[in-house]
Amino acid sequence: MAKKAQAQAGDLSRLEMSFDKPHLINAVFGEFDRNLVTIENRLGVYISARGNRVQIEGEAGAIGRARDVLNDIYSRLSRGQEIDTEAVQSIIAMTAEPTLEGIVRKDATDAPGIMIRTRKKTLVPRSATQIPYMEALARDEIIFALGPAGTGKTYLAVAQAVAMLITGAVQRLILSRPAVEAGERLGFLPGDMKEKVDPYLRPIYDALYDCLPAEQVERRIASGEIEIAPIAFMRGRTLADSFIILDEAQNTTAAQMKMFLTRFGMNSRMVICGDPHQVDIPGGERMSGLNDAVQRLEGVDGIQTIRFNSSDVVRHPLVGRIVDAYEGGHD
């Protein structure tokens, strides 16, 4: 853990930190001190580094956040986790949340904390809301994940599904979404059924390939262990021993959502992901099966609802500000 000492002068403060594992220093600072520059630009502080020591200058609140960010980076690296630019941006964003104090204390230990392990990577929370979401993915049977794009709703659900498949906790992954154009009319699509629906399911494929080697994805799809299909293919089935994910659920009707939810079988888990404000079906939010289901089922025992907002966006920081601008103007 980093050691620290603090001095104060006027409205500005200065804090000194040192790190007791010198071999991690280059990774903490980033190539050409990229991580330090990112922290300076985002938090309005000045950071100087020499050897394993860091001095942070600026307003007291900003210094505290910068300290927490560096401690979090250092703790994750100490546990063997990788830190990239997106991770640094996410850690900075998390320091604005009141729950960060608990996050840092957990990360500062040698305990594994909250994570999802897949064949290709280990995922840890990158926003405050991802913490209860990842806990719910490991615990609850049916989960509604609501919020804007870029918050990790579908990606983390796919990662948890892959983790449970490779450990044998479930026998199949069922990944689905409604085949609805996002405000466009694409017209006739050539090819067989798989070729017709694959463009709609591409984000799910991308998440799978991030979590499993490509040859394993293809082999498991061919064997039926992983099934990717539009929601219409779910009718009449009972999905037991399965991890079931419905993406873009805001574009289902109430009848489709009821049909999908009632596919739930024994020893299964179901995650319904969507953004209630991005409805592409006729009638808009009023006709969305996602909104209808949440209103009916929130609070039902065994069903968990997790709500993300713009502060949970883990893409470029501008994406969160764009979400705020659109949602602030109109629903």
C-alpha cells in the first residue's frame, strides 16, 4: 500500500505518497507517465514523481481523489491485474461516487474482491454501479439491468455467463435480442436465417470473443452450448440449466417480454438488459415490454433491478456527457 504524508498551505494542499514495490512504479505511472497526466487533466491537480515517491498539489478534495486513484491502480497491479487507459478513466470516475471509500479498502487487501474470471481476462468493477451488478450476477436468478449504452450491462452479463459455463455451473448460454432496426429501415437482407440475424447480434458476438478464444466460441456454438438467436426463436421452449441473456430488451413488446420471462427453467439465470430511453419500436417507451415488466416485477422476491446512469459509462468520458445532454433535453 502507498504511504502518505500531507501538508497544507492556504487554499491549496500538498500530499506526498510512496510505494513499497518499486517494480510496479512504471506500471502505476504509465508509459511516459500517461496515467499521471490523465489524473492531472481529469482532477485539476499537479503531480510530480521521483523514484517511488509522488507529490500531489491542488485543492484538498482533488488531492484526495488523486490519492485514491493512485492507490487503486497500485492495489490492482499488486494483485496481478492489468491497467489500461480505460481502467484509469473508470477508476477516476469511481472516485466521484460515495461508495469509493469501501471500494478502495477492499482493493487494498490481497483478497480477490469482486471479479469475473473468463478464459481470456479477469473483469473487475469499473464503475460504482457495476459493483452491485456483478454481485447480483453471481447471486440472483433474474436481473433487470437498465441504463445507457457503454455501462457494461451486456458485456458483464456475457462474461458471467461464460464463467459459469466453463465451470459447469450451467450447461448452455442462450443469448438473444429483438431484431429491430435502430431507427433505420435496412430492407431485405440476403442469406440464410443466421446471416439475416447476425448483424443484430454482433455486440453479443464481440463480448463472447473477448471472453473466450475464437476457436472455443465457434466450437461451442456448433455444439449448441452457446445459442445466439432472435427472441422470436424462444417461443414454446423451457430453458433449464442455462444462462439466458436478453439484450436491447427495450425493443420488445409486453407480449414478447412475458413470453421470454416465462421460458425460465430450473437451475437457470436470466439477465434482461436495456435502455428504457432508447426504444425503437412503434409507440416508444409506452409500448416497451421492458418498462412494463420492470413496473410489474420490481420488488418480486428473486428478481433484482440494477439501474445505471451516465456516471457509470466506461467508454470515453465524452459518452457520459453526451448521455446527460440527450436525457436532460427530453426523454
